[in-house]
Amino acid sequence: MKGLNPFSRISASPTRPSARKATDAKFDVAALVNGPFGSYDQSAEEPSSALDEKLRQAYFWIVNYAVISPHYDVEYNVSAPQPIAFGDSRTPLYLPTDQSYSSFILLPVLTFAARRKCLFIGGPGRGKTASALLMGLLAGYSPKTVRRSMQHGHPQMTVADLIGNPMPADLMRADQESDIRISWRSWLDMRVKIVDEYNRIPTRTQSALLTVLGDNYAEMFNQVHECPPAAWYLTANDDQGGGTYPVIEALKDRIDVVVQALPFNPRFLDELLIRIEEGVDPADCLPEALQFSETEMDQMEQSIRAVVLPSELRQRLEFFASQFEFSEYSGQQFEYKSKDTSRLAGVPRHQLAMLENGRDRLADLGCQTRNGLSVRSLMSLVIYAKAMAYFRGNAEVELNDITQMLPFVLHSRLFADADAPFFQQPENAVLLSDKIGWLRHLFQLSCREFERQGRHRNDEVAELKAELDEGLEGLSLRACRKRLEKIERTLQRMAEGSKLSGAVHDDAMTLKYIHQRYSNYQRWLTSQG
């Protein structure tokens, strides 16, 4: 092995043979003879169809050679895996029956492909910065360029340190701010942006970072510098407020996904030994064939957005999201029955919980959380579900894509209520510290309730909304009145047939919206004679 670079190999065989069957390469006997390692001939496939395979090649190169992460926690199965129980807790270990992945590498790769924002959390020396650096190399930058452009948070970091300085001569001569030229920092123009230990940045500088991260521009002395679309990577030692400065909420909210660096497995010490003996840093050895041009990054993002989210899965997401914001005694008016209403008023949660004597607080999923889901959270979840489907070579999102991505997207957006009866159960107590496990379990419980209610077979509210979405043009006055009567009957039936819950509340609000649209149209028709 000495004298050879063990990190320069790329698999010649398909990483996922079943992916995109219509565009798979023809069977090659040479692949059987040469084994799994060889030279990757990018010209053998059309660029548009090869990008998802190239992305998987990049993932497997990183997970096998660059970052030691043998934690395959994003599991897929074609048949039910047999659990093997360990310990006094009888914790099951599952052996996936389909290609599965390490979240610590997968989520950054998906962030790169979809040009989103990823936060690494974990103790020092877990590989957070190293993983972020590799994402910069995938964009075609040299290791030296990526290292020098990385922003390192520290307590004295100023806005000028972050985005640029005004030209000294212009400060003396300028009659107005627009005459002052700014020497912008070069990292602003990169397609991969890395901010190390962002929770050590002063609050004022965080505000400047928010502008760049959230709106893709930097501003100083009324000068604006437009930044290109980019994948963002931020690191922090924890996500619970640790660090020199608390992270402003608006900046936290712009982060799409959170991934935790898991501990090093000492069984892989031999991998570190090779690096020491060969004097090799994997970051210096990324094969050129795995680097993506700006055009390819544009193509990937467009392809991810084009992945289809089936309506049945969208309805499951709608049902899931409806569980958490509702709070019956937070408001008198129907529209204001939300946790945010009582939060803004400063009313303690336990005070309202005492009034909910008719609610099954153990079974109701909304009782497990302190907040609901924002629009940005749902958009991030849809994007990452599409990115996961694209990465696996599929044209449509599958249920497991959502199940696997949801915990990482909602990690810092949906917060558990430690006082909830669900967490008082001994078997559920561990889920208070295992956020990924809790969120995945929460979605699975929601899916079971979705099926129990038969919403996958019959969803009257969805049908009424789809009817409205077809448009009002040409609808007669008589037909409009019939639809109004149907909405009113449906609302009456809902009010009599079930207790008020998050899903029922959102359905009722949707029907009120539809009713208002038809009512306005009816008045217009009547005014026309």
C-alpha cells in the first residue's frame, strides 16, 4: 500500500443500480473483472442523467475515504428488517435491507445539491469543519481557497471583518456615502460558504451575517453587494445556547437542517493510521471527477425542484403539520386558537393545560410540543424530501424520504414539552434527549392516525378545495349556492362528530376560507342580475 494514494479511487460500478432504470448504462463485463474500483468515465453518460450518480459517487467517496462515519442512521428497507435487541433497555439494532446512509455525510451532500443551509453540531474534534471543507472542494475550489475563505467566529468579530472594509481614501474625500467604495470579502462570491463556530459571533455581526445568509446580499455605507446562490455550512459545539453569544432567533430560523456529529468508533483506528503513515490528508485528494461546475450545480438544483411530491404524501404532511399549533383555550376567536397567541400574551402553558379537561393529553400529538411549524420549516422539509428522492435516483418522493429527512429539518424548529404526559411514560423518557428519534416517532404516530381516520381514502375537505382550485369562471348562481350548502353541512357534521383538535381546526378554517370565496362570488353574480 505504501507509495499509493488510497484516497484517489472511485467506484466504476453504479452506486445504486436500480436508480433511474430508464437511463442506466448497459451491462459491462469489464466491471466484473476490474472489481469495484477503477476510473470514473464521466463522458460515458449524458451530463443531465449522470449528475445524480455523480452526487452519489461523491457521497460514497467521502463516507468511505474522507470522513470516518460508520453510522448508517438513515435507513431504507425493501423488506422488514429483523431487530436484534441489546442491553437492559432491549434497544433494537436494525440491519437495513436497502441502501442506507450516514446522516453526517448525507445531509451536507443534499445541502450542497439543493443549495440550502446546514448546521453541524457536536463536540470538538468530531469532523464538523472537515466535512464542511469537503463540500467546498466538491464545488471545485482548492483546499487552500476553502480554508482561507472559511469564516471563523470569535468574540471580537466585526461587521467589517465579516463582509468588507470601506476604502480609506474614499472616507476622507467622499461627499456622500454612495461615493465610498467597499473592499468586499472574497468569500461572499463563493458557491459554498462556511462559518465555523457561528455562535461565537457578536450579536451585531450576526445581523450582518443574517442579511447575507437570508437575502443573498451584503450592505455597507449604502453599498450593496449581490452574492451568488450558495450552499451554507455553519458549525457549533451545541444547539442549546452554548457559545460566547446567543444566536439571534431570525438567524436560527434561516437554517434548513441540523446534523449531529456522532462519536468516533475506535474500531476504525486503522484508517487514521494509514493517514499518519502515508502523510495524506483526504481533503487534498478529492478526485477531480467528483467536482461540480457552476452549471452542474444549477442543473442539480433545478432537477431537485422538479421531483414530484405525490398528493397523498402532501396530505400526510398537511395532517402532521396541523397537530402542533392548535391550542383551544389560547383565544376566543376561532382564528386565534394557537400556541403563538398565548406565547405572545405571556400566558404559561400549564395554566391553559388545566382547562383542557376533555382532551386526551397522552394521545394528542400537539400536547408533546411547545410550538407549531413555520412556513419556512415546511418548505425546507419539502426541499430535502425532494433532494433525498433525487439522490436515490427517483423521480417521485417516497414516504420514507419524508420520514428520514423530517427529524433533521425540524431538529431546531419543533420543541418538546418536557412536562407532557407522553414523556412521563418510562418507555418514552429517552426521547427527550434523542430528538431525532422523537421526531421520527412523532411522524410515524401521525401517519398511523392519518390512516386510522381514513384520510388516505376519503378527504372531503381536500375534494372541496380541489373543486375551488379549478376556478369560478362559468359557475352558475345555482351551482354556487349548492356548494355553499355542502360546505355548511360539512362544517356542521364536523362540529357534531368530533372534538376540536388541530386537524379539525385547520379543516374548519379551510372550509371557512372556501365558503368566503364562494360567498363573494355569489354576491358578484347577484349584482350582475
